[in-house]
Amino acid sequence: MSYYRSPLSTQIPPVTKNLIIINAILLFATVVLEPRGINLTRLLGLFYPASEYFNPIQIITHMFMHGNFSHLLFNMFALYMFGRVLESVWGPKRFLFYYLVTGLGAAALHTFVNFIEIAPMAKTITAFSNTPTPELFSAFINKYQGTITSMGFNSASVMDFAAKWHNAPLSSAYETEAISFMDKLLQTRMNIPTVGASGAVFGVLLGFGMLFPNTQLMLLFPPIPIKAKYFVIGYGVLELVLGLSQAGSNIAHFAHLGGMIFGFLLIKYWNKRSSSFY
């Protein structure tokens, strides 16, 4: 994360301040209520639309939930550093609108990327259920070996099961167990909640880079200055590379990209409708 000393007032404007407070309160409530049997992450985190836990309100509420304190701290520090500058320039209403649009855009791209992975898997499982064979099962686990591991399944045990089925290809018990495993894998994949303000925060970072492209930011690692526009471009490229190379990661890289993309489009739209940049 970069350090930036704003030339504007250090007072936190109202929307930025309230967003930080809301996010902090919800993490505190999550920690306090979980031992009491109330899982706020399951209620308010964003699930895949086909998941049994999905609720449309999660499209909004997931933006105010966080997995742990470090997750919250990183996002809220970035929101404080860059969000208060944008809010001071745009005003509270426009900044809040921008924040929500980038957060929703992040959720949209993240869900679409999940659909690209989950829909073919579901289709393959449906076809397999009609004609289960050890050969098709082996092909499935080879294709989704990364997903199997990232979902917490023991890939060695699954491969051992496949080998046993090859030795008894007519076993109906193996057929049933294979279908059950594949269904469980699909449900586990769909039941992963997405939480965090990261998509909106990356949108805020993008907005700062567009409004103040030549502002010098000081990186922490390595401790060198860099212009905001290059920092934003570099971060965007990094998220794209990580998103493509780390499928199944517990970090929603495409959500980060979604926030930046929708932020870029919204600022360009505002730019066309106004004689000034903002």
C-alpha cells in the first residue's frame, strides 16, 4: 500500500467517515455474534446466485463485510487516504454514488467470472450423472484438480478412489459415490461467500489516479516514489495476472478489476457530460 499526504484538510468528510464506521461495526458484530450461533457472513456475504444461501440483498451488504481485522484495516486505510480526497472534490452525493457503483461493478464481474467456471462444471456433472463411468470421472478430477484442492478436498484420496473404480467399473456403489462427490464439490464451490469493500476501494484508487495522475505516492515495499497513474496501472495489471493465474484463490482479483473498470467508465461518462473533469 502507498502513503499519500493529502494537501486538503485532514478532517474526514461524512461519507468516508460513515463508511469506515459501518464496516468496523459489522466486523465487530460478526466476531461477537458468531459464537452465539449467528453467522453474519452467511447472511450478508455475497453468494453465487444458484447457492442455497444467496439472497439479493447480499449484492449490497457484502461490500460492508470483512473476513478479519487485517482485511478491514487494509481497505479502510485505503478508503481514508484516497476516499476523503475524492469526496472533498466531488462532494458527498457523487462520491457515495461512485463508491456504490464501483462496488456493484466489482460484484458483477466477480459473479460473471464465477459463472464461467461453475456453469460448465454443473453441466459436466449433469451429463456424468446420466452416464457415469470411471473414465469420465478421472477426466473430471484431472480437469478440476485445482478446484478440488482449493475447496479443501484431499486430491490424493479422490485419485485413489478413481483408481479403485477403474478396477471395478461395474460397481453401482462407486457410481453413487462419484456422483455424490461431484455434487458436493459443486455445492462447496457455489457456497463460498465473497465479502469486503475491496472492489469499491479499488474503484476509489482508480478515481484518485485519474483525477491526480501525477501526484507522487510513496510505496512501502519498495520505499520509492511513483506517480499515481503508474501505480494504478501497475496494480490493475497485477490483479489481472493474479486473477488469470490463481483461479480458485480466496482473493477476488476480478472483483478488484471490476471496481476499477466500472470506476473508469463512470468517470469517462461524467467527463463527457461536463465541461470540467468532474
